Amino acid sequence: MMRRMVGAVDGRERLWRRRLLAWEEESVREFFVLLLNIVLQDIVEDIWRWRLDPLHGYSVQGAYCFLTTSGELADRS
């Protein structure tokens, strides 16, 4: 298995299983720049929230409705 190092962030190199394409390397760099401002805290609750329906959360029906309509969630009565 061949690995290639790409993009040093905080002095650490990242290993990849295959050679990345130019646009992938740029995406990786952009991703790591976004992560630089993330601060993890032990005292803060970490939760996932489905942005399309934060009240009820994720559902296959909600995702299907979003994908097959104009992008608005249908009323789930």
C-alpha cells in the first residue's frame, strides 16, 4: 500500500493511500484551514443537529421530501 504525504498542518504531515488529484489537495488544505479555529472543550455538550429539521431530527422521509421537492421540507403530519 503506497501512501503519500500531503499538506503540513501544525508541523504534521497527512498520509493518504493514493496520490490526490490537484483539486483534492486544495480541498484538503481548505479543510485544515477550517479546523484551525475549532476549539474542543470537555465541559460543552457535543450534539449532532439535522439542519433541515432541527426539531424532529433526521429522518429518511424528511431527506427524501427535501430531495424530491423544491428544497423545502413537507409537513410531516
